Amino acid sequence: MTTTASPTSAAVAPAAPTSAAAVALRPVPTGASRITAGFWHERQEANRRQAIRTGYEKLQTAGNLQNLRIAAGTATGEVRGPIFMDSDVYKWLEAAGWEYGRGADAEVLGWIREVTEVVAAAQAEDGYLDSVQQVRGRGERYVDLPWSHEHYCAGHLFQAAVAVHRTTGETGLLDVAVKLADHLVATFGPGRIEEVDGHPVVEMGLVELYRETGTREYLDLARWFVDARGHGIIETKHGKQPTYFSDRVPVREATSPEGHAVRAVYLTAGAADVAAETADGELLTALARQWEGMLASKTYVTGGIGSRWDWEQFGDHHELSPDRAYAETCAAIGSVQWSWRMLLATGEARYADLVERTLYNAFLPGVSLAGTEYFYVNPLQLRHGAHAEEERSAAHGRRAWFDCACCPPNIMRTLSSLDAYVATSSAAGVQLHQFATGTVQAGGARLRVATDYPWDGAVRVEVADPGTGAWELALRVPAWAEGATATVAGEAVEVRAGEYLRLHRTWSAGDVVELTLPMGVRVVEADPRVDAVRGCVAVERGPLVYALEQTDLPEGLVADDVRVRVAELRGAPAEHRPELLEGVTVLQLPVHAAVHADEVPLYRPAGDEPAPQAAEEVLTVPAVPYYAWANRDLGAMRVWLPRA
Amino acid sequence: MTTTASPTSAAVAPAAPTSAAAVALRPVPTGASRITAGFWHERQEANRRQAIRTGYEKLQTAGNLQNLRIAAGTATGEVRGPIFMDSDVYKWLEAAGWEYGRGADAEVLGWIREVTEVVAAAQAEDGYLDSVQQVRGRGERYVDLPWSHEHYCAGHLFQAAVAVHRTTGETGLLDVAVKLADHLVATFGPGRIEEVDGHPVVEMGLVELYRETGTREYLDLARWFVDARGHGIIETKHGKQPTYFSDRVPVREATSPEGHAVRAVYLTAGAADVAAETADGELLTALARQWEGMLASKTYVTGGIGSRWDWEQFGDHHELSPDRAYAETCAAIGSVQWSWRMLLATGEARYADLVERTLYNAFLPGVSLAGTEYFYVNPLQLRHGAHAEEERSAAHGRRAWFDCACCPPNIMRTLSSLDAYVATSSAAGVQLHQFATGTVQAGGARLRVATDYPWDGAVRVEVADPGTGAWELALRVPAWAEGATATVAGEAVEVRAGEYLRLHRTWSAGDVVELTLPMGVRVVEADPRVDAVRGCVAVERGPLVYALEQTDLPEGLVADDVRVRVAELRGAPAEHRPELLEGVTVLQLPVHAAVHADEVPLYRPAGDEPAPQAAEEVLTVPAVPYYAWANRDLGAMRVWLPRA
């Protein structure tokens, strides 16, 4: 390419704006934010111990690497799996890259090098790379972009290449990415092929590759891809409307995400990258409006998105059925990526709030506590006696892998890069967005964070190295944390929920900020337009949404028959149980059993007022964090509980 | 075939048991039950005028007939459409056959002959017939029975052939059917190919062909197909479990239908035919249990079935979301076919009750009032502002035809044969199951029925010809009709809702029975386990379920914001409006507008009691019969209305 510039970003974690980018906050360099103990560290260690290794094995047994070898001509046979098989390789490579950054591990580096070689060998002379298309598609390129996922695979390759380059310093995969990106630049855009891929992600990938290489054309192409959408550019196939492909309304005009949930939020995340790097305030405003639309009527209480199983789509506004929640794990990840980029662009706490809610309650349920099994779909309710055992295991239990294995490596890369979402820096100082025990080094200062979050609301931040001069330490106070308190060096300061607690001063080594978030039970209800949970409440504590599981209920009480009174729930005691589900705080909920008349038909005459439905007797049953459900006996589960 | 017997059934409408069959009731001969005026007659006339003709044209333009010509070698090119394209031809032929029976029409007969020739020419020497498989599948047979629909197409051919034979007396199509059935008998069953089709219907078709021809092997094969299912005989493909194919549990052991709704009820309907013709009481009992299971927790208030868009399936028990109701029109038709066969077998009123509910509220919404456009899917709620216009037309508006055009000709054949569902006869006498103006000739007697049902509850039955001796006239009193009254020759008789009014006597010509069904507004609620409509009620009048449509609401009130008080609804006045929707009785419902606080987040702290949500002011808005929705402006619609 002709235009090159020195990379302006430091070697940092996902979404690293250039120095020219219009952003309020900047990520801290890789390794400068570290989660060293506690809740998320344990999840990361399970990911490290189990998932990354298993992923490496699955790439071999599921055929992904073999596909690339066949494309390279070093193996023969038919390629296997869905058309986007290469993307699993890239997402795993990205995970391995970030994981290497968490602590240089020779074995992981060996795997990265080995897989990189396989990828590089498959690449065509002119940079094109897509093993399934090269073999099954007989090398025909871009003949069915709405479905072929050729750019989708490329986007994941770009993200992987940047991760591996940032953490290992090795350029093997980056060279492959650049060669493919150059090919795309030469092939797509105004006056060339004017089409877009059915599945966004190349936009994020191209911007990140621009950030890493300084090649401006990558950014320009990403921007073109963002703006080309929404004009019906994608031919409707298989009876679906452009909506499915986020191609009904231009990104700049949309008021709410729609269509396939993962595609929609990957697109908006990429658009946020474009907005940042091109200082496009109009685009950013449009994205904020879409994000607000999502939050106002298309987000589950867990943060999960996508309520339709058919075509994995967003539903209409307020269409948020808990039993049929699709809430794909990948969609939660895409939502986090989008919110993270909006946070960087604006510095607004609401984006970090949604990152927190989504990570704990929509992303984390996607993986078993052992780090070995995955949910693709995350319902908020499973009925008692639903499905036969054999069906359950497929539809509801976590599985070791999938034919369409997008979620597992997506979870891996997110957990491996999670340290990056904890803190940012700006000219003003350092911002703490997520609460985890660890260290943050930014702006010349170093912080030590200690907390037993999410079980305990106390977050202790010690200024280990004050840096020079006065600067602002900003701590996010979640919107749910009404009544939070804080002290600085023992002195109380004013705290407002939903805003950053901003402490501007000249710090001394050893200064301690103590933020205390209220950890009482919160009972929430939904807007009455959410028909599916009318008359129900959900229970939260700290950042966690809770659920009832059948296995915790007394004999004879099925989860669907639990009824609650809000006033009784408020005083529900919390109890930390280290032996349960790798250590969780359970809530002991007072509940009532519904009473069903025998032999009453499904539909019956309605009384003037709804009939009382529950026994007066109070039973106490434990609720567990929703993320931990289905790690024991798989049975009925409910997040939303009907009022008595 | 070796075994033949004289056909024992008279020439009657669908599902005509042989004289040896174990049934309580028998259909009356074709033409002996006639709907001559009123509600259903008008729907039948729209079907006759518009749909049958349009169907004939669509078979040409959509490629169905061309496919058969290509298979016959009289045309060249690629076959078009889905794998079951032939079945549309057969369903249309069946409709044309019954329609010819409604009133001999030379043009219809000409079409039948023409299409029959096309079908016959495509048949292979040994009887095999499936144009798509013969051409696209290069003649390979039965290599993918779970998906190939080869038996499915055959089953529809058998039903069509019987209809055409019964009404025209011509044997052309019957010859084709027999040749194919003989081929199936020679090919499938114990010791031959021991597999079943992924999509049932061949069972019903084979039994009906047995009834028409007396060939016992057809019945035996149907029975074998019924009993072979449920043992995992269908290899799981595409990640779906045997559940989808009704292959998880044997028919004799199932307690509730599950999986693909149309497949499930076509199977049970065929099994009911088998049970009748083999006097298999055990099988009938199992089917009754399944039917009860369906009614207890898997049926919409409309009678519609199938709550999942993904794979068009039954949901779990009580999973009956109104907004995402799939409630495929074909599934409603299958449900009617099943209930009809259960009614014949048992004579129990509850089966005729469900036929009524389903015909009016789940089948009829599937076709526009003009008879020209069809719903494949029948939701019970469409949100205000849902989808963009372009999306709406595809997802929610009726359409003239579909790529997968199963529903339109299925509607046609049902309307054309509807007369058959009105009455039956038995040794005891004559039974009236559905209320429509017309004549019934059975058991030597002749009845004249006059009614303005479903708008008016008065049904007048005049004994035009009393026949000889004493016999019982039985009139179904719907379960909803608490408070119904009746007179015989002016004298009051006792009436019980949910049972037949049985009048046994020696009748005289001119005797009149007047049944008066109460036509007040009924307000119903669902079992509280139906989470999706918690706190809501639906409004019914007579056999009709009502709905609110946005187009009828005052400016500023959206359908989703309507709240109701049950006590106020009970007195809602009914008003017949002949100019509206081809004449409907509307209900003037007193409602309240919900009040939404501004800027309240989607999830919010719950009060001890649900907050009052509606304004005190009473507005009066008209509700229309659900079947008539979406015949004007397509907008928001609700069947279930939240309580204030």
C-alpha cells in the first residue's frame, strides 16, 4: 500500500485508538492492567487451564486446520463444517495471543506459531484467504457475500493478527493479515466491487489493523463498509429481508439495532471504531441513539440481546420472552465490544454499566464453571419437565463444542483480554470501570485494587505509585448502587450512583480510596410493555442477576409454581457458600407455592380481579447467581418470579 | 395387489370409515350435508370464486406443473421450488375435487382432468412418483426420507385421488394413486425398507385409499408407518432431535404432541384412522391422551398450535407466547383433521368443540376475506411500530402465495370440504356438530338448518323429512355455551353445555328444534402457568375470539397500552356492522389507557404491589373477530389485553 504511518497506538488490548482518534478515554497498555485474584481471575484461570488447550485440540478434530491444509495443498480431501470455519481458528488465535500477554507461556506461543504457519500456507498469492471457499467453492470469490462470510473470516483474522502482534511482537500472522487486507482494499469499495459481507466484523478488524499498521486505506475501507450498509446492497435471499443483515436502514439513521443480533452489534462496534478514528461526531451520535434504543426496549435484564431463535434476531421492541430468550453468548460479547468502544469515545458511565451487567449475566453463563462446556443460547427460564432428557442435553445443557462453534473461542478471547476492560486513562487521570483485584499502571501512576466483588461491595484502591502532579482518579459507581459510600484516606466523600466518583488531587503513595457498594437484595420489575414478564419480578444483588434452580427447591415445589411478595424479598438474607458452584453468595428467598385447581381448563372465565394464586405459607429457597445455573442437575430455572 | 375387497364406504367426504371400522359416528355422504348460506357459505364462495382459480394459475406460474412435465420428459429444464412441490398440486386437486362435489362445474372438471394427465404422465413405470426427486435427485429414491417428503407427496396424492374419485367418479387420478401405493407396499415395511418419511401424511392417505379401494395392504402399511415411529428410526440430521420428526416417543406412549406441529398432528390424525379401521382401542386411548395433553397446555386460545418459529414446533407445556405464536395455518387444519377423526371414533362433543374453535379462530385467519391472500403464521399480537413497512408485508401481512406454498391449497381443500364437518349419522340417529345454514340428509331423514351463527346464537333445525321410526337428533351444545336453551316444537328441554342435546323421538315433518346459544361477551384468562399472558384476559363471543386492531383505536392510543377491567368488559355491547369486514359483529369494549412514566428505564425497582398502570378515564373501542384482522390497515393487534 502507498500510505503508511508509524503505528501510533501503544501495544494495548482490543480497540486501541490511535493518538489522532477522537476519544475521551484510552485503554492502558497490555500488562498494565492486570486482574491478579478473585472472581474474574478464577474464570480466566479456568479459561487458561482448560479452554485454550481444548480449543487448540478442537481446531484439529473439528477439521478447521485440516481445511486450511487442504486449501494450502498440503492435505487432500473435502473441507468440513460451515462456511466460516476459518473464523474459529482466528478467534482461537486471538485468544491465544491475549493469553500469551497475560503471562508468556512457551506452549501457547508454540501453538500460535504452528497454527499461524497453517494459516499462512493457505493464503493465495494475491492475499485472498478463505479455505472453505478456496476448496468447496472451487476458488470462486465473492459470489455470495451475503452468506459466504469471506469478509467475516478476514475480520477475525485481522483482530487475531493484531492481538498476536501486540503480545508476542511476532509478525507472522500480521503479515498474512496485511496481505489479505491489501487484497480487500484493492478489490472492494467505490468503483471496485461495491458489496458488503452479510456478517459484519471486518469493520472492527480493518480499523484495528489500521491502528496497528498505520495503513489509512484499511480505515477508509472500514468506513465505506459501514456506510454502504442500509441501502439494500445485500440481495435478499432465503426469504429474509435486509433487516436480517443490518441492511434495512443506514447506520447513521437507525434508532435501534435489529435483525441478527451478533451481526448488528458487531457492525455498530465497528462503526464506533470508525467514528473514533475519523472524529465523526455525527456517526457517534447515531450510534449512541441506537445503543439507547437497544437498552430501552431490546435488552434482557441480564444484558443479553436477541430474543428470537428464528434467525438469531432481535425481536420487536419489548419482545423479551424469558423462556425463548436466544441471548446468544456471541451477541453478549458483541454488546460488550460495542459498549466498550462507546465508553472510550464518550467516557460515559452508562456504557461501563452495561459492560458489567453483560459480562456477569449474559456473557459468563455461556461457559461452564470448569471452562469446558458452552451455552450458545442463554434462556432466562426453563420449564419443569420441559423436553425429554435427550433433547435437553442438546437444547439446554452446555456442550463441549458446536458444529457452528462461534461461541467457544469468542468466550476464550474475551476472558483472555478481560484485564483490558478494567481501567482506562485520559489526560485527566485514570478511570476504574470494573472492579477486580489487581493492578493498574497508567499515566505514570500505579494502583492496587483489592476487592471480593461481586460478593462483597467493598473496593479498596491503593495508590501504590502516585506519579507526578495532580490527577483525577475516577471510579465508576454503578447505576444500581444507590446508597454507595466512599472514603479517601478515611474521609467520606459524596458519591452518586450512575456516575464516576471523581477524585482530583495530588496523590501520595499509600493513599487509599474505599468505595463501598450496597449489597442488599434488589427487586426489579420490567416496563409493563414487556408483556412476557408482566406481574413478575427479578432479584439482583450487586452486579448479579439471580435465578431459582429446580435442584435447590424442596420436593414437590416446581420452579414454575414459585410466587413471591416483593416486601418479603427485600429482606432476603445473603449467605456466601464457598463449597457451592466454586463459591457463590446465595440469597435465601421467602417464597410461596402456587395453588392450582385440579381439572381446570387451560382457558377459563376470568374473575373481576385475578384470583389469589399462592399459599400463605412461606418457604425459604436459595437463589443462585444466574451465571452459575446449569452447572449441577439440569432442571427448571427461572429469573423472573411471578408475584403472589 | 392380491387382496381386494369391494369398497365399503359410501362416497363421502374426508375420512370415511369402512363399515367394519370401530367408530361411533359416520360422515354423511357427499352432497347430503350442504352449507347453503351464511357465514361459512360466504367463505366457501370466496374460495370457489377466487382461490381455486388462482391456485390453478399458481401451479403453472410457480413451476409445479412444469416440474411434473420435466419428470415426464415432455418438457426440459431444471425443476423449481422446494422438494415437496408436487404436494401443492395434489392439495389443489383435492380442493378441486371437493369443490366439484359442491356443485358440478365443467371448468373445474376440465382443470382436474388436465392436471391429472400431467401427474399421470410423470409417474414411473413401477409407480414411483416424485418429480423433484426424479429430476433434481436424478431418480435416486428414498435416499433421504427424513427430508425428501416422498411419502408426504404420496399421501397428498392419495387424499386427492380419493376426493376426485368420490365426487367425479373418474378414475384417472385414482389409478395413479393405486399404482404408487402398490409401489410403496412393495417397497416399505417389515423386511423391506424399514424407514419412515420425515413428514407424516401418508398414513391418512393410505387409510383413505384403503377405504376407497378395499386394498388391505394400504391399511397395513399405514399401521406399520404409525408404529415404526418413535424408535429413533429417523436419523438425526441438521442438529435436530427425533422430537422434530415425532420420532422420539412411540405414538402409543406419547402424552402430548411435540416437535413440528403440522407433522405431529398429521401423524396423530393418520393414527386415528388406523385405530378406527383396525378397531385398536389401545391406540385410540393413547391418541385421546395426547389430544388432552395438547389441549391442556399447548393450544392457543384461538385453537392454534405450534408456538415456536424455529422449526415450526410445539413449545414446551404452557409455552404459548402470543407475539411469537407460530400457529401455522396448516397446523390448524391438521388439528381439525385429528379432532374430526377423534369425534368420529368416540362421538365426544369436546372434539367437535375444538374443531369449531380452530376453524373460526386458527384456520380462518389464514385467508383474507377476499380469498386471495394467505397467512402462513398467525400471531396473536403484533406490536405497535413493529418492523418497518417492507418487513411487515412479508412477516405479517397475508401474501398471495409462498415459496413454501403448503398453506394456500390446504385452506382451499378444507373450505371445499367443510360441509362434511357439519353433521354425522349413527345407528341412533343424526348429529349436528357445527352450526351453518343448510341441509342434512342422513339415516333416511332430512333436516333444514337456519342460523345467523356465529353472529346470532339461534339455531333452527326443521325436520323436513322425518324418515321412519324413532331416532335421535343430537345437537352439540358448545362447552362455552353455559346458559343455552332449547325448545322442541315450542316446548323447553334441558340443555347442558359441553354435551350433545339428545332428542330421541318419532319425528314429524315440520318439527322444529330451536337451540339458543348465549351470545354475551365472555372474558377468559389463562392458566397462570402460561407466563406469556399473565395478568391478561381475552374476549370471546359465541365461537369467536376477538382482537383489538390499531386501526380501530383513537388517535394517541396504541394497542399495547390498552388496559381493561373485567367487570367493565362483561357488559360490552355487541353491534353488527354489515359494511365492516364483509359483515362482522363488533364488541364495544370499555378500556383504559396505560400511563407510562417518562424516562423510566426498562428495568426498575419494584414496588410492594404492582403500580396502577392505567388512567381512570374509560374509552370505548371496537374489537373485531380475530379471524378478520389484517384485512384493513396492517397495524398493531392484540388478543390478550392486560388488566388495568
